[in-house]
Amino acid sequence: MAIDLEPAAERFVVRLEGGRSLAAEAVVLAVGNGPPSTLPLTDRSFLTSPRYIGSPWTPGSLANVGSTDRVLLVGTGLTMMDVVIELRAAGHHGAIEAVSRRGLLPTAHRPGGAAPYRPAQSLTSVFWERTALGLLRALRREVRAAEASGVDWREVINGLRPITADLWGSLSIEERKRFLTHLRPYWDTHRHRTATEVGDQVKALLAEGVLTVHAGRVESLRDTGDGVDATIRRRGSTAATESRVQVAVNCTGPESDLRRWNDPLVNSLLKRRLARLDPLGLGLDTASDGRLITAEGSPVEGLLAVGALRRGALWESTAVPELRGQAARAARSWAAAGLRVAAG
């Protein structure tokens, strides 16, 4: 793992964990998604409890969940669905309770294929207003127009992928903040969908009452020795409720605030002033071609980011088509310049 990067005589030296170093004329930062987000508990002592699973992506992390254990899942997105399916496949048949701020579940892909849908209005049209609310209104108009022609709303969302980065870039920083605060959960549940089969299994578990989903906030989790006392405040309620479970699982997904990653390579770039955070803290500030912007505001030649580190500039920057396009553009540019590249 790369832990440090230092400029040196028209090249870079990348230092690896364990003491090795690599020299390159150009470096691509392709670090992927961040670590799991940390639950915002007032009493953080629970985070070290054996009854808490902080990263369900870690192989074997769910192995010690008892077959009849009552399980609390914090988060109701794709990670939650994956955990539910994995538990059931392993023979778990206890009750599962899931909670998130809005209690929204990812929508499912439509069965079968469909022809690509092209947005009816161009990006330069006043159809796409330059506010978060304006974009929501425009998207709803587009969906209504598509449905009138027999086109499923999912194809409209898919059709926006080529211009999503441009639409995001057209918003001011304040409007991007409004999107993140008010609209992001709805975008995520419609844009990042689950497989039809998974959606059907989750619906069946909800209908059976095995899985329950609440909108609310976990105020505290306390290990009592033989279980976990969870204090949950339901959305719209003035009083908190108590729930007894055996295990709590963090299903809130990857940390989106780069300031909380505590990644040694990112920290070294910031410390050396070779990079700076984007205005929203979603990633690193980059030029339009992906070059890192220094603390003083200048692009760094030969130092480029792809993927999650560019989320602040592009928003959609983690799926394969977007990653492939970013990598291809970097490769063509640097191959033409005859540069030797190191990826970290």
C-alpha cells in the first residue's frame, strides 16, 4: 500500500508500506472508495464491542452472528440489502431491524433489457435549471414525458449518465450542498439500484415481517453483556424507543467525507501541499483533466486522480463506465507524452 508521495527532480517517489519505494514520471491515484463510515454515537466505546460489526465487507465479519440473533442494521441502502441476503444464505432466521434517517430502500432494476433513452432536452437548454430544486423539477418532467411514450423511469436515469457530471458542475457550491442535504438519499435509491432478484427477496422478508425498516436515528448503542440496548428515535417522534438486539451492523456505506478517511497517502499529499480538498470535502480538488490542484491553486503536472477522489468535481465517479473513461483519457494523454506511470 502506498503511504507517501514526494516530488523529486521531475519525477515522483512513491513510498510503500514496508519500506519499498517506486519512482515514476507520472502517478495515478486510484484509491477506490473510502473506509466504512463511523456511526456518530455520543458514547464511542460501543465501537469496540464484539457485538458491533463496523465493516460488513470484511470477509467472515458476519460468521459469528447466531442463527436466531435479533440483528440491528444501521443504514438501509445497498450494503444493508447485501447483509440481509448474506445472513439468510448462511441460515440466519432471526428478526432483522433496519433504520436510516429516511428509511428509504434502493429501487430494483427493471426485469429485462431496454433500449437506451436519450434526454429530450439538451444540456444547454433552460430545461435544466441551475439549482438543485430546478434539476429535480426537470428530471420529473423528463420522467413524465418518457412514461407518456411508454419508457420506464429507470431508462431516464440511465440516459442522464453521460451528462450527470456536467449537470453537477453547473451547480454552485451552495446548490451542491442543498443537493447533498435534501436530495442525495432520493438520488442514491433511484440511481444505485439493486438486482431484481435481491429486491424480490427483500420485499418477501418485509411482507413476512422478518425484516422491518424504520425512518429514524440511532441515538445510542450499549453492550449489556448478553445483548445490545439500542435507543432509536423514529422520524417525526418526540420520544425515543428502546430495542434489544444481539448484534448491530454498520451498513451506512463508504465514508464520503475525505477528511474522515485518515488515509496515509491522502494525508501526505495534503501535508506536502500537493493537493487540497474540494470545497465540499468529498474528494480532492482537481482540474478538468483530473490533475491534482495544489494548496496554492495550481495543477500538478503528472499527478492525476481517478475515481472516488474526484467525486467533488464529477459527483458520479465510482461506476465502471466513468472509471474506464477517466483511465482511458489519462492513458492516452500520458502515452503520447512518453511518460512512465505508477498507479497507487
